[in-house]
Amino acid sequence: MARPPPSVRSERSLADVNREFYDALWARSRLVPPERFNTWPLVQSLLASSPSRLEVAPGLRPRLPIQGTTFVDMSEPAVAKLREHGADAVVGVISTLPLPNDTFELVAALDIVEHVDDDDAALSELSRVSTAAATLVLSAPFHPSRWTAFDDLVGHRRRYEPEELVEKLARHGWRVQVSAVYGMQPRSSRLLDYAVWQLQNRRERAIFWYDRVILPLATFFQKGLTLTPGMLDATGVDEALLVCRKSDG
């Protein structure tokens, strides 16, 4: 089983921790179009069969097209900026999506299920709003033993063991079709510690440099996704992207 983060947040809820961090981040950041990320070729391959689309918790880094996609995010600054770019965006949380049943053929939920207290409620909601033949694109961090100060900083509740996540998805009606190594977290522990220190002590400056310099460079040099049938061998993998289809359980 995945363990909770080592720090105990007794005075503030996890949602408050996440909202405080991401409201500040998105209020000072610019929207990055989905075409800039290495997920775009995969997304393009899914669009023709998915006229009704949902992305949950995109912040200002959506992976699905701005036009024709419904976005739900808990951050009001993010939703406001998405709307400024013509998006259909609403404020909401993944555990109680303000959306009808059986609506979306394609659902994206990247870097979100690890942030919530009740991930079963989150996965249940993703299933509820999806059609019978829907595709789910989901990412999550792996291996509790790889927990770092960065996980605490960005409001993670857990890291998953790969087989645990696959089993949990199956209980909510999702079968993993393909997967890939994913994420842009620095591999260097020193660089990661420095980034955490900057975000804790010089947040405004750190966000400026990340948004204007580091992220553009990271997206330019990122490698393409290498998709593997089923669940990849996740030994030593920090984070993975999973493409799932609705199944009968």
C-alpha cells in the first residue's frame, strides 16, 4: 500500500495546502498550450474518436485542446486564465465533479490523484462522467520509497506502487492499455532541493524563472513518450502516464 506523506497536516486540510500553493503558482504563470508537451502526439491520436472531452486539474498546463474540451480545476486563478483563452472551464474538485453522468469519451487527469485524500472517490468520479467506451489518460508518481521534500511542497498525499495503482484502476472499471515514463522532475537531488528551497523562500522569483525559462527549456528538450503495451516495468521509474479504457471489471 502507498503510504501518506511523512509530514502530518493536522491544522490545515490537504485541499487547503494544494489551493494555497497552486493559486499562487497560477496567479503568476502564463498558460502553456498543449501542443508544447510530449503528450500532444498521443492526444492527437485520440481526438478523432473523442468529440466530448474533459480534463481535470489542468492548471495552466492543459494537455487536451483548449477548444472543445471541458476543464475543471479547484484554482480560481487557473480557471479565470483558461477562460481568457476561450476555454470552457469551471471551478470544482475531482472528488465531486460538477458534471453529468456518461458524458465524456476522453478524460485526462494528470498529476492529480496523488494530491487528494480520497483517491477512490476521485477515480469513481472519473468513471461516472465517462462513457462506456471512454479513454482515460492518467499520470501518477511511483514508489513511496522515493518520497522527497518536493512531494510535500506540491501537496502530494501519496506515491503509488505500480501494481497497487493498476488494481485500483481496475476496481473502478479501467484497464491499462499502454503506459510510458512521464514527468519533468529534476533527477538531481541537489537541484531538486534547491528548487524546493527557492519555492519556499523566494516563491515569486522562483515562479518567474520556472515559468519564463525552466519550463520552456524543459518542454523543448523533453523526449517523446515511448508507449509500452500494458503496464511498463516501473523499476526505478519516478512517474508514469497510463492510457486506460473502460472495462467490465
